[in-house]
Amino acid sequence: MNTKSLLNSLNRRELLKRSGMGLGSLGLASLLSDDGHSIQANDGLVTKKSPHFPGKAKRVIHFFLNGGPSHVDTFDPKPALTKYDGKLLENTLTTERKTGAAYASPFQFQKYGESGIEVSELFSKTAQHIDDIAVIRSMSAEVPNHEPSLMLMNCGDSVQARPSVGAWVLYGLGTENQNLPGFIAMCPSGLPIKDNENWQASFLPGAYQGTFVDSQHTEISKLIENIDHPHISRKNQRRQLDLLNRWNQRHLESRNDDRLNARIHSYELAFRMQQDAAVAFDISDEPKHIQEAYGSEVHGRQTLIARRLLERGVRYVQLWHGAGQPWDNHDNIEANHRRLASQIDGPIAALLSDLKQRGMLEETLVVWGGEFGRTPTVELSSEGKSKLGRDHNHYGFTVWMAGGGIKGGTVYGATDEFGFAATENRMTAHDLHATMLHTLGFDHEKLTYRYAGRDFRLTDVHGRVIREILS
């Protein structure tokens, strides 16, 4: 059909739609092409990209302790709590629930490594690696509620729907393996609070969305649903997919819709995953001593799988702990925190040893933490009784990082003598995200995406790189 015939066949609305979208796309492409981080998933693939400068880290593994682990019982010792145990403390900070007297940690702390950093017995195995870890004792959030704090720590905004950290990392760096998702979230026994919003792509192209894996399963067919087709050969699957892609591409030509791009990408990725994913998730070929180091329980298995994924070019792996039985211990914190820590202390230590032995730790950023901490005082029931638990505390808590670009054996910031709030070098989620991006080679102010008429970034209009913990 020639140009004249085409114009005659289009009504006014269709003509404006086609020409307007085309010109708009050309203009947008030119505006976003200067930094190399514009829309790059439109070919159906998330290709490998270069950061702003050479980063020391190439990949991230993030242990997220859902519910809020107590900093004063893990990585922030408070001798004053022992001294004033059972006594009322002067505190003007508002907590979500009523709290009472000081509650000394039921766990023993001791110094580890050449750095002599004190760590609770709950993480005595992880503490063997303290000289590789930077402990941030001055983290802070905005409110003492799970939902907004989860969004803040994972997506950089407690209210608005924003892309998650993993989505931004994948957007910036791309993937090194086209046969596996570049961003994977493993969460055993179902989804955490806020569900898959924790690893959402939001306004970024859907190809950067985290892929959820329910890691409670051990069979590959259950870990990754529909990994094999029971009736059709791979050759015929390829033929079907090629036909479907031709239809989708024809549909896409007249619509320029990122959601359709994401759908095309997901079909292609699902097909390519059939072989590589089965191998990556199958830990049976690991040496016996490696499997024993990680342990046979679900969190040991998923941590070992995470290492295998990182080896195969996956950029960001988030390992959730406490989704079904969270660290949100409003009562009996001694028994509950001990049980929860015993599930992940060994696997974390095994991972740090394994990465180091393989020469991967210096290029892998390891992050540990939850959405907030817990009060140094006991939580009280409506009748004024204590069940020896702690309430939410967003004023000050602990996160730690290790590996690529991090100065190990370091303590940054501090809470007050009791652990109520950050008082020295207070650090926000934006600061944490800016520092994480820096280790990966990004200027957090320049890693942007154009949406709704403005340039967005993970750190919004905030954030500073904490250079004191960088190597």
C-alpha cells in the first residue's frame, strides 16, 4: 500500500494516534540516549550494560529479615540495658504500641575478629566473618509500620509505587545470562507483606521485575512451574513461540506498549530457562561438604541456590527470611529470635566462606537487614502486662554489608546508650541505596528513568554515598 492509499484508509483519530506516537517515541529516544540508561528492554532482551564508572561489585545478594529483627539483640550491644533492666527509662519517642521498662538482651555479646566488633550469640557463625563486614548501627526509617517501611527499604519510597532496588540494578547493569532472570526473589512458604510489590518494576519496563521463587520446594518442577512441557518437544515449542512472537511484534508495531514488550520478553525467557534454570536450581551436584556447610533446611538450600545463580550471571538475588513466621516478635523474643537466627546464621556464614574461597566475594555485595528494629523496652499488653517482647522501632536499627566495595571490620554510626534512636551519623534508606549503587559503579543521581514528564531515580531527591564504609 502506497502512502496516499494508506492516508486515505485512516480516519483522523487513527492518523493522529500513529503519527503522534511515532514522533513522541523519536523525541523521547533522543532525550534519553545521552547516559546509556534509557529504555533498553524493547528488543525483548535485558542486555548487559556498562555502569557510569568501574564498580567493585558486579552482583548483589540481599538477605531480607521480614518483620524487623532486634538490633539490640543482634549487632548493637547495649550494656546500659543490663544495668537498668526492669527500670523505667526516660523516653520521649512515640512507639506504635505501649512499652514499659528496659529489657536487657537475653543474649550474650562478644568480640570477634581483629576488629573486635561485638556480635550477639544469635549470629556467632556469621560473626566469624566480621572483618569482612561493615556494621551500620544508625539506620532509620520513617514510620513504625511494616508496609511503608518494607516499601521504603525495598523501593525507596514508603507511599508511592516505585521500582525496587533489584529492578534498578538490573535496569542499570543488565544481565550476563539471557537464559535466567536477572533479578530473582526467593521467599519460602508464600509471599511476604506487600507481596510482589517488594520486587516490583513499577514504571520501569516489566522485563526488570523480580522473578518470585517459592523456595520451600525441592523438586525443580515445583520450584519453577511449567519448566518442562509434558506433551510438546522443545523444537515444536520453538516453532509455536516464533509464531506467537510474529503476531505480538505485529501487534506491537501499532501500539508501542512496554507491557507487551515485557510479555514478549517473559515468553522468550521462559523458553530459554528450561535448561539453564534446571541446572542452576539443582544442588545435587554440589560436593557433600558444601551441602553440609549450607545445611539441608530450606534457608540453607535457597542460599546455596543463590550462589549458583550469581555464578551464572544473575545480578540481584533477594533471600527472604521470616515471611511465614516473621521476626516481628512482640512476645517471647528470646525463644523466637533464637529459633529464627538458627535458621540463617549457618547459611550466611557458609555463603561468605564459599564466596571468598571462589574469589567471588570481592565482586559480590552482600546486604543484611529488615525494615526496622525493635524497642529496647518491653512491649505491654492492653492490660499493662509484658510478654517479654519488643515493639517496632524505626528510629534506629542495624543493617550490615560485606563484599564488593565494602570496608570490612567497620562500624558506622551509633544509637543512644539504650538503642532507642540513631544519634551518630544517622543513615537513611536513600543513603543505603546510594551506597549500594556506588559499589556497582553508579552515580545514584544519574541513574534515571523518564516517566510522567520527569526523571526518576531510586533515591528520589535524597541520598548520599557513605564513603566511610567503602574500601
